[in-house]
Amino acid sequence: MVLVRTSGERGHFDHGWLDTYHTFSFGDYRDPEQMGFRDLRVINEDRVRPGKGFPMHPHRDMEILTWILEGALEHIDSMGNGSVLRAGEIQRMTAGTGVTHSEFNHSSTESVHFLQIWILPEKNGLTPGYQQEAFPERERRGTLRLAASADGRDRSVTVHQDVKVYLSLLEPGQRVVHSLARGRFAWVQVTRGNLSVNGAALRAGDGAAVSGEEQVELQASAESEILLFDLS
């Protein structure tokens, strides 16, 4: 079964400095029917204006992934990390027992476009941690590139949960298939383009929950960028 959540069904707020879409309930957007999918709790698509951003704020007991689509994001946290993430880079922050951090657009002239993803950890009270990795386009084209996993294999960032996150760039007509083990689920998030997920049509901003299927077949009808979550 494939259940599509269209881009227009998401929560949306334009704060001037921040244009944000919430796939699941977050902040002032509350929908009891959209509280996440399996261990996937948040997918926020954010566009931040030049020089603007999120000042220092706290998190705890969450695995937080940030995937940069366009531009550059400057990160500072209470663990002593300071970095700039650019398009094609992913960041993993384990909030665990508690961290504070800030995220600002690194540019004074161009906006930054990114996804912030929250995954429920396998247990609370983990030691906070940070990791950053680059996955250039050549590694994602025409395939599913593992970017986050519980064991950190193949240079993927390590998340403290039984989840695998894949990245893909597909040309028109390209097809990739991901096998799902028995009892596994998938979420597909489209950030650009048009494609089908097991025959269901998706466009940019759309997501799809996949349940009770043996595989996830992605067929692009336009140049497309996708994230696929393999979940327990």
C-alpha cells in the first residue's frame, strides 16, 4: 500500500526570513493524524533568507539530520562544533541528554534550502554527538546512495535507530528498486521533479508512506531528487 501526502497538504508558514513546510506536526502546526511515520517524526523543508537563521535553542532525545539542497548553512553547537554545510552534505546531531545549537544562512546574498529531519532514537539519554558527510551528485545519480544508517557503513552518518536513509538523483526514464525486508516500511520524500512510487504519482514536496510491500520502485518522469527512508 502506498499513501501519498501531497505538498499542499503540509503545514506551511512564511515568517519572512523563513519559508517552511512541515510534512508532520511541528511547532504551531498540529494535526493528530500526521504525527510522523514509524520512527520518522519530522520532515521540515526550510528556505532561509540571506544572513538569517535560528538562534541558539535546545534539543534532547532526538536524532536530527540536516540535508542541504541549495546554498550553505552555518552550524554552531554546545559540543564545540562549528561548521558550514553546503549543498550535497548531510549532518547528524544526536541531541541525547541535551544540546543547544544555532543554524544560520552562511550567505549574505543567497537563500539556503534544506530539509531538517527528526528520527526517534532507540533510547533516551544518549551521549550527544555530531557528524557531517558529503555525498556529491556523482554518488547519487541513477542509484540509491546510503547516507545514514545504524552501523555507519559506506561512509553513512550513524543514527541511533534501526533506519536507513538513501539519497537518489534520477534522470527522466530512470528506474531504481529498493527491496524491503519482511516487516519493514518506507517513506519516500521528493525534493525535486516528478516520479512514481510503485505506480503512485509524486511531485516535488510530496511524500509517500509504503506499507506491506516487498519493494519500492521509483520511476522518474522528470529529473528528480529523492530521499528514501527504510524503517522498522
